[in-house]
Amino acid sequence: MMRTLLCFLLLCCPLFGQTVEVLDSLPEVTNFRTIGKALYVAPNSNLKANPVGIIYIPVEWADPENKEDPYCNVMIIAEDETDAPVPFFPIEPTIFQINGTGTVKVTLINQKPFFFNRYKLVLTPPIPVPPNPPNPPNPPVPVPSDIPNDYGVGLIAYKNAPRNAETLAKYAKIYEQAGNFLFGDPTLKAISFPNAADNTNPDKNVLAWMSQQINAIPCPDLVVCQQWKTWQAEVRKAFDASQAKQTFTRQDWYKAFNEVSLALKMVK
């Protein structure tokens, strides 16, 4: 099923009833029970609800002539207020979840026959603007001299990382595992494929897998969540700058991923 992240303006046109909605996700809930109409969990479960967007592909969009994949002509487009792509992943063949913050714009396109709907989801309220820094500003946090930075990504990863131990460990593990995948540990994934569909498949593409894993990390609070979003943008720019200087081989990607992972493990 082809789904491409593109850039569109926002216009709400709900032709087939409710197609998108915002729900609270409880990603870490286990051992829950339903008694009557109520849901119960064990004491001290420390529940954390994360707002997520849910997309339903209208049943009217199915292609009756395609029995194997009746929704192959449907495209889903999700982006934030800056027109940057927002990843999404399937829950069921016709239901998809969007993880993000702030306002997310969603466009559903049926290519045969061509028509589309556009929606706006507000997953979280705007991040409060922090007060002006004190005058004089606080001194910068000293950077250890042994931060790995051969590819120019380690130092950026260290300086911009939120000081949140739980999410730091998860990001470090994702970047370490991304490098291992490139050499078949435990399975083989690649950076890019000639077939565009393979580049969005987390079972084949390392970057798609990383995006999927990062979006599955529960957000401890809005401030930390926004800090990680900024971190991802800065690290992405650092990778782009490094690749502009040299063509990355598989070994280069492996070392650069581990450079980020090691830098995050040094954050205190």
C-alpha cells in the first residue's frame, strides 16, 4: 500500500463522517481488567496518557476489483505546522496511528478515482513559551573532552539532548541497534532501496525502523517531548552536514549511529 508524506495546505472536508480523531493512548498499561463497563488496572500502575491521532480509511474507498489489497490507491499524508512529515504506523489494515505533538495536518487521497479529504488534529496544546533567561545568562554546561565526534554528530547529540534519564537510555539504544542492523544483527536492514515502498518499511529500512521506534517512546511531559523534537532536528542537520563532506558507506553509517549512541550515554 503506497502512502507518501507530502506537503499540503489545511482544509477540513469530512465527506464520509468521522475519519480522524484524537484519543488518549495508554502505551504501558498491562494486566488490565474490564468489569461491567469499567476498566481496572493494578495499584501503582503509574498511568501516562499520550494523545494520539487515529486515521480510519473510509470503507467507501476500497477498490472492489483488487481483492488482495483493496486500499492500494489510498495515500496518507501527515505533517506538522512547519510542513515537516509526521510518521504514522498501522494498527489494522485500515486504521493508522499518528504520534506527535501540537497540531498535525492529515490528508487522505484516493487516487482512483481521484478525490481527497483534509483534516486538522490538535494532539497537544502549544508548548508554553519559557521566560527570558536571567541577565547575565546561566553559564553553559561544560562539555566533556572525550565526547566522540569523528562524524560531527556526537557533540550535537550531547549538547542538545534533554537531561531525562529514561528517554536518554531509549534513544541511545535505538541508535546503537540501528548500527547493528546494518551488519545483520539480529536481522539485516539497509539505509535506502531503489523501490520507494521499501524505504518506508521498518522491516527493511533502518531509518524507517528508527522513526517507528522513536515515535513509540512515551512522552514523560510536554517540555521533554519538545526538547527531543528539537534534538532530532539538530542531529538530522548534523548528519546532512557530515554527508555533504563525504559519501557515507555502510561502515560510516554504523560509526555515526554509534557516535550518537555513545554521546547520549555520557549525558548526565
